[in-house]
Amino acid sequence: MKIIYTSEFQRSFKRLSREVKSEAIKKEKIFKSDPFDNRLRTHKLSGKLKDCWAFSISYYERIIFEFGDNKIVYFLSIGGHDIYK
């Protein structure tokens, strides 16, 4: 699986605390192994994000992503629940 990080994701990642960045990196390793591992709480989104999925980094932080072709995943955004807006 190849992950492509959008520029929005990269900007948002830089603004996170060191602790959240560390946890995000751990969860990304789990995601690469199995995107639907129970520890990630991966779920399909609805509304304007109906083509996207999200998984949990912590109670507050999430990563929004989209499955592409040929085992490519696009990480679109990272942050708290406000990223759903």
C-alpha cells in the first residue's frame, strides 16, 4: 500500500503537538498493515465527505483518507472533529 499525503494533510500535520504526531505515526503503521484494524476505528463518512473514510489517532484526532486505484491511499486531512466541516 502506498500513501500519498496531500498538501493540506502535510500543513495540518506540522501544526500538531509532538505527542499527537508520534501517535499518528504509530497508527499509520497499523493502517499500512490493516486499514480496518479495530484499534483504528475506521469508518465511512457521509454527507459531503461520502467518498471518504476516517480513522482515529486519539479520542479527538482523526485522519480522513480516500482509497485510490492500485493500492494507493490519499491522506487528505488530519486533526480534530472540525476537519469534517
